[in-house]
Amino acid sequence: MEQIGRLAARLRGASRVTVLTGAGVSAASGVPTFRGADGLWRQYRATDLATPDAFARDPALVWEWYGWRREKIAASRPNPAHDVLAAWTRRAPGWHVVTQNVDDLHVRAETDRLIRLHGSIWELSCWAGCGGRPKRWRDERVPLPEAVPRCPHCCGLARPAVVWFGESLDPADVAAAERATACEVFVAAGTSAIVHPAAGLLEAARSRGAFTAEVNPEATPASSSVDLTLRAPAEQVLPEIELRLIS
Ligand code: BV8
């Protein structure tokens, strides 16, 4: 694909590169995406369940969905897309990965300086915000011993420590992601480019002069505004680009 050659040429010698990833980069690891054919869980859409209202209404149902996802993710491992991106961040301090994913596969691939916008599915926090410290704690047990985990500080309900729809992102993470839009090349890989503020990062990078590319087998709302589209899976494209960069 000559687009691969074009993107490799842009990346070669670039000191600042940012790759925004979404659920599509974990698809090859067997982790269901949100809006693709496998994006449904029972008859629910992610946007029905990843909200504080859904949790307030039925914490057991939301935890059942997260428990199902935790089980899938525990059985998965980073794929070549994660491995190439991790290698890029270890090789060049100005190359960053900004992820919307909560599966921590970029963490397991040993990505340097990872900017994680929506938290981790392996972390929990107190639903009532009781103020107990630590505010969030890691629990990787699959399955969790209780259908609805409790807060160790106040014994109230515990929740997945991820950012739900209608909730604000950690300002430090947003600031780090915005700093990363000051780059020469910005690549959106495996994201439907629908969820904000993550989806706005591509436009921010463009407005700051970045060359923009999208790696996605399908078109997205971002497709019409990027400089280069690679209509193929990330786990195929990224290793092919890496081959050109190191040869
Ligand atoms: C907020 C964590 C302030 C939970 C998630 C501005 C405009 C419009 C709307 C808004 C706006 N500002 C705020 C909003 C509202 C909302 C929003 O964006 N709604 C959308 C639905 C329109 N945003 C928020 O609420 C955010 N908060 O802005 O705070 C605020 C406060 C109060 C009130 C208003 C605003 C919080 C957003 C975070 C929500 N949490 N996840 C969890 O994961 O359990 S978002 C969820 O969607 C995941 O994190 C996921 O990563 C993310 C984005 O989805 P994608 O990753 O793109 O996945 P998807 O399945 O959609 O697409 C996969 C793509 O991969 C597809 O295109 C497919 O073709 C492709 N693909 C498939 N296979 C491959 C592949 N690509 C490459 N290779 C392959 N092999």
C-alpha cells in the first residue's frame, strides 16, 4: 500500500509524533470494540452502561458488563499494534501514545509515557467518593469475589475507576494529551472518532500544523479531514510501517 510508504516517510526523522488509539487497536487481541458488530453486550450498547446513571440504577448489571470485559481482557495479550507503538515510545522521547482504551494492553506492552484518558478497567474507586485513601485501588482478580465490590474504606459500593459518559476526564490527562497535539505527525488508530474530548485532539493537532493520518478499516467522521487514510487494520499497518522505519 503506497499510503504506508507515505506515512513512513512522514514519520522518518520526525521528533514529535502522537498516536491516538481506540478500541480498534485491541480488536486483534480479542477485546470487543464498542460500536462494531461485537460491540453489543446482551441488548445493551456501551453508552447505555458506561454512565453514572446506569450504575446508580443497577450497579449489579454494570458490574456484570465490566466483569465480562475484565474476563475477556485477562485472556488477551498485546498484539503487534501495541508492540510497535510501545517500541516507538521507547525509541523516541517525543513520540507519544494517547489512549481511550481502559484495557491496559498498552501498559502490558510497556509503552513509555502513556497518556491514558479514560482510566483502567483494573482499578476501582468508591462510588460515594468517601474520601478514603487511596482514592482508587487496583484489583485484577477475575472473577471478582463479589458481584458488586465494596469500598475497603467505607464498605459502600465500589465502581470501576474509569471515566464514564457525562464525567469529566482528569485535567492532568487532558493537559498532557493537549500538549501532545504539538506534533509533526498525528495518527488516529482504531477509533471511531466519536467520543470527546479525545476526538477533538486530531483537529487540535491539525490546527497546530501536524500532518494527520487515520488507520482504520472503516471510514469515520475524521476520515474527511485527515491528510492520509490507511483503510486497513492497525495490527497489519503498524508493523509494516515499523519495517520501513528500521530498514
Ligand atoms: C466529558 C470509559 C465533560 C469507560 C469511555 C462534545 C461533542 C459531543 C459530545 C460531547 C462533547 N463533549 C462531551 C460530550 C459527551 C460525551 C461524548 O463524547 N459522547 C459521544 C458518544 C458523542 N463525552 C463525555 O461524556 C466525556 N466527558 O467530556 O466531560 C462533560 C461533563 C459533563 C457533561 C458533558 C461534558 C467522557 C467520555 C469518556 C467516556 N468513557 N470509556 C469504559 O471503557 O468502560 S468512552 C468509550 O468510547 C471507550 O473509552 C472507547 O475507547 C471510546 C471511544 O470508542 P472507540 O475507542 O473509538 O471504539 P469504537 O468501538 O467506537 O470504534 C472502534 C474503531 O476501531 C472503529 O472505527 C472500527 O472501525 C475500528 N477498528 C476495528 N478493528 C480495527 C479497527 N481499527 C484498526 N485496526 C483494527 N483491527
